[in-house]
Amino acid sequence: MSRIAVELIPRDTQTLNADLALLRQIAPSVATINLPDLLRLPLRSWEGAILAQNQGYTAIPHIRAIDIAPDSPLPCAEQDNIREILVVAGDPPPDATHRTWPNSSAEIIARYHREAPHLTVYAAFDPYRRAPWQELEDLKQKRDAGAAGFFTQPLFDRRMFELSASWLEKDRVFWGLSPVIGPKSRAYWERVNHVVFPHDFDPSLEANIAFARLLLGEIRARGEYAYLMPLRVPLESYLGPLGDLLKG
């Protein structure tokens, strides 16, 4: 059976609680929240996970590999009710006051596998940022370390979806979808994530919803998972028209 998650940014307690309440109204069948860990914001992902759980959701917080000191406790390893996490490499911190360590995602996944085997640990997959052979090599390392599956970066091209599906055909996958509305949003994805958009890409809300409906239909037919990242658009504008496809 398909599983649908929604990624919400934990900006602060009040905003996240409001987003969770709104999501309950818009898409009551969605039961899983995916929470990034952004250092520029006061609320860490696992703190946001507690809020989501208090509203009846399953929460999957992101864990930044480069933030974890050697021999330090693993975030969420002892946190009640959290059963799933997503380990990401982690972007460089916004300032030098935040210390990091040269950990790879695979190294931290292996630590969780050894020290917190009760947790289901997912890893990230990004087909855009670098050469495919490098990403596929990383996939193998993450699998070998104990990753239970993968969250993809949002995809914007059906052909890229099909190619990625061939690489991940034996894995549990949460396929990422996110609206890209207007030239500034497109430029962000091109600059930061090195996304190559199809030549006929349409940055309108209507076209993004149509593409999400197309891929969600295929994902549901495969019995696979998806997560939606409604960046810079009202939740109701993007998720509302997808309501019939968000049911598990």
C-alpha cells in the first residue's frame, strides 16, 4: 500500500502547530510528517517531531550527519515514540560557531544500525547534484551501512523518475515532489541542487499540480511511497487538488 508523507518546515512551535492543524483539515488521510533540520531556525527536527506526534502524526525527523560528534549520543536514539529517521549529510552551517565533523551519511547510518537497531533509518538520494556513478556508489555504501530505504530529492521530470526507479527498483523509496512556481523558484533549484529541468517545464501552479498527479498515480500503482514538499505555496493550494491521491 502506498504511504504519503508531507514535509513541513519546523520554523517555530506556533507556526508548525498551525501547519499541522491546517494539514489535518486539508488532507486528513495523511499520517506521516517529514521534518528537515535547519540550523537557521530555532526548532530542531526532533523537537518538531514531538509536536507532530502530539497531534497524532508519525514523524520522521532529519538528522544531519556532520553535526554528530564521535562517541556523542545519537539524536532520537532514546526519544520515545520516534521509530523512523532520515540521515542526511547536512549542508555547511551558516556560521563558524556551529561545529561539525567529517562524517559521511553511511558512517552515521552504521552507528544507528549498531546502537539503535529499533530505529528505521532512511538515507537520501539525489540524482542531480553530481555524476550518477558517484550517487550510485553512495547508494551502495548506505545500503551496506543499514539504510532501510531512501528519500529522493524532489523530481521534476518523468524521465528522471523512470531512470531513478530503475536504480532503486529493489529499495523502499519515498519519491519527492515539490512545486516550482516562477523563475526565482526555478533558479533556486538550478543553483543549489543543480537540477536540469525538461525543456518544456511549466512553472505554473496548475502544471506543477498536474505533474504531481501524474507521478502520484504511478507511485500508487507501484505500491510505493511519496512525500510532498509544498515550498513557498499555501498548503491548501498545492495539497487540496491532490486530496484524492493522498489516501494511503
